[in-house]
Amino acid sequence: MRRLVDVLTATLAVLSALAMALMMLHVTADVAGKYLLRAPIPGTAEVVANYYMIAAVFLPLAWVEARSQPIVVDLFYTMAPAAGRRAMDMLGTALTIAFYGVLAWLSWGSAMAAWRIGEIVEGTWKVVIWPAKFLLPLGLAIAAIVLVLRLVDLMLGRDPGPRTEPA
């Protein structure tokens, strides 16, 4: 199971990086077309906002969580004894699972509604956006699965893997 999760998180991180690279190329081509050829690429803003940015933000969440490298505030953590740090780790992990789970569930409903109606966005060009709506629940659900595995490790007293320690 862990091997599958590792492969999945790495794949999502690569897809996110690919989305960022495509976004950079797409926007660069749009700007070049606009100013050099007086012919911008239609729908660039819609594709960037509804595909590239969503993929860049939500797909790598599981990868970040698998490496224990989210943004953290260590104000009380570093002052606590080992048992207190373990309890804080378990509480924080459980709350994050709940948060990601609720967001995944809510965004799944939104994605299904968008799919049912064949949601599009109209700007200078019609862009079908319902497929991108599924990136949110996908990224959030896999991040929650990663954290469930981490919580199991914490509850069993196993080292859950790397954690960003304060300098």
C-alpha cells in the first residue's frame, strides 16, 4: 500500500510540475503572440485559471504531506517534551485528515455537478472546465490517505518519516 501511495504521490508531483511548465510556455506564447503577431492565444486566461493553477496547487499536496514538509508553526512544539510533541503530531495529523476529507467530499460534489451539466467557461473562447474540477478531490483525497498512513504510524509508535525540524 505504501509503495502504491509513494508512486501515486510522485506521479501527481510530476503532473503538477508539468502543469507549471505548460502554464509557463502557454502564457509566454500568448504574450509573444499578442505583442509580436498581434494574435494572442484565445482562452489562455481560462485555461490557466481552470487547469494549470488547480493542478499546480492541489496535485502535489499528497507529495508534500508524504515528505512531511507542509508549512508548520513550531511555537510550542519545540518546547514540548517528546510525549507532547507526539500528541501534537497526532492531533495535527487527525485535524488535517478531517480538513482534507471534508474539502475532498465537498469538491467531489461540485465536480460531479459540473460533469453532469458539462460545465464550460466562456471568455474569448469556450473552455470545457468540468474535467479540472476532479483535480481538487483527487489531490485532497490522496493527501488524506497519506496522512491516514502517517497517523497509523504515529499511533503504533513507529517513526512516520521525515519531519521538518526547526533550525
